[in-house]
Amino acid sequence: MRAVDAPDRPGGGADTARVSDGAPAPDAAPGALDHTPVVARLSVVDRFLPLWIGAAMTAGILLGRAIPSLGHRLDAVQVTSGTSLPIFVGLLVMMYPVLAKVRYDHLDSVTRDRRMLVTSLVLNWLVGPAVMFGLAWLFLPDLPAYRTGLIVVGLARCIAMVLIWNDLACGDREAAAVLVAMNSLFQIVAFAFLGYFYLELLPGWLGLSTVGLHLSIAKVAETVAIFLGVPLVAGYVTRTVGERARGRQWYEEKLLPRLSPFALYGLLYTIVVLFALQGHTITSKPLAVARIALPLLAYFAIMWTGSFFLGRAIGLGYPRTTTLAFTAAGNNFELAIAVAIGVFGVTSGEALAGVVGPLIEVPVLVALVYVALYARRLFSRTAGPEAA
């Protein structure tokens, strides 16, 4: 949501909303908070973002229903097991402008903030999977396939769409880039082990039914490298070459405004394609979707709210608190769907749970963007530079 921009803080985030062209508002004082109502600060496009996203979801589902063979055609070419080329293109277009905005020479101020880094690791790799495990068993004790699919979703920490939600909510872009990169590395190392722990080891200790999950670490690494590595390298090269050729002022005031809209275009395109691929599955099993949706709604509410107030409690400013909350609440549904399809099959209940993930996550996290912008008033008395 970008309407007013304050000068960037040392950590790279701004403590007030951004304009769509990324240029500073001349009258904004450093560290000052804009108390203009949230809706009034938004551009026309951002103000109706939920409408655009809802329309994209509806269009995708209708396309999938109207053209039954569309899903097979879109899924014919894959860049990694279970993930189609059209999805990859959409994610690339969506993530590239956000990563091109990152000031990579400011990342050291983020990596020195041990409070945020340690808290993020704990939330993403200890709390998040445990919360999803508990909710899956609480809400779906009689549906093992859907339960397993949800647990897999909980293990796949977000490395893609979180950049969009963080940027819309005026989080710290540099912090988001660092946390996403950190999650990616942990995902490669820990995903397979955590799958074994939450699907076999822990249920066995608790006397619950177990499920075998055999994953290739190389395949997880390949998926992460494709979805994060390509747009990350593209964004870094664009900023480095652009600044060297024309300077930072030209880059941020002239080039970025032209690139920024493509993040929204990529998001809407990705949603259309995703729901076109899975629309038939979603509409043919409405009761199953409703059962899967309940623990997901509880998960997003618990993780985002808890992380947001935890960030404030440990003394983070609004930008990094927001980044902490969205990185903790979001999930890498691309990886979760790919794993579920690869291990359990495309028509499995586990795969359906993965598909329902973005159906719930997208509108919920859009709503939480508005909640975050509204909650910025909680930081009005402590709005200062992020402590490193």
C-alpha cells in the first residue's frame, strides 16, 4: 500500500507508507508517522487491491471450470517437480521489482540486528511448524490426508509472496530480503528433517498415527534456488548496474517507478494461473476446502498477531516488526504443493490441502496488510531508527 513515503531509515525501511514511485515525500520528517487515515493514503490501485485479487481468483477458477483442459496445458511444462512454467514466470515478474528495490549496501544494518534474526528463526522454524502441527491434529483428527498436507504447508516457510505483502505494508525491504534468504537456506537444510520429525517421530511419541515422507534435499534446494535465486540475482544485478551507470537518484526516482507496477501485475497473473490450475479441485470439494480452511485461518491469525506484538515487545520499530510478522505467517505454497504432488500424487488429499493454502493465505494476508498499516499508530511514541 503505497501513498506517502518518508525518508528511508538506516535499516532501509520507511516508517510511513510509500508512494508508488518510491520517491520521498518532501514534507515528511525522518522518523515521523503520518496519521492520515489508511485508506486516504492509498493510491486508487492499492485502495481496491482486495477487489483485484478477488477478481483474479474468480477469473482463474472460472477459466479452469470453463476450459477443463486448461490446467493440463498450463502444467505441461515444468521448471521443477510439480510446479509449472507459467507459475514460475508469474513469481519471477512478481518478485523481481521488489528485489530490485532492495538497497543491498544496507544489508549489514539488518544482519547486525540479532534480536530480529534470532526471533525470526525461532518463529519460522520452531513455533510455526509446531503451531500448524497442533492445529492440523486439532481440526482434522479424522482426515489424515488433509492433516498431512497442512503439516507440509507449515514446514514450507515463505520465500516469495511475503516480499509483496511486506512491501505493501511498508515493512523493511532489506530486512525482508535477509530473512527470506535465511529461510531459504534453512529450508534446504531442515525441510526433510522436519518432515520426518512432525510426520513420523513426534506422532509416534504421542501415540498418534504416522506418515512417511521421503524427500530429496537436492530437490528442495533446486526449488528454492529457482524461485528465489533467479529474481534475487536479477534484482541485485539491476540495481548494481543501474546505479553505476546513472546513479542512485536516477535509479530510484526514474527506473523503479517503471518497474514497480509489475509486482502487482505478476501477483494477479500468478493468482489467475494458480486458480486456473486448481480451480476444478477447489470447486468440486467445497466441504473439504472448508475443513482445511479453518486451521489455516487460525494459523495465520496466531502467527501474524503473535509475531507482530512480539516484535513490538522486543523493541523493533514498525518496519521490522511488520517484516517479522509477515515472514513468520506466510508459507511457501509452491514448495508445499510440489512436495505434496511429488510424494503423494496430484489427486491426493495432501495436494488438495496445499492448493487450499493460497486460497486462504492470499485474501487473509491482504487483509493483514491493512491491519498492519492501521496498527502503525502503536509505534507513534517509539518511532525512531531501528536498533542494530
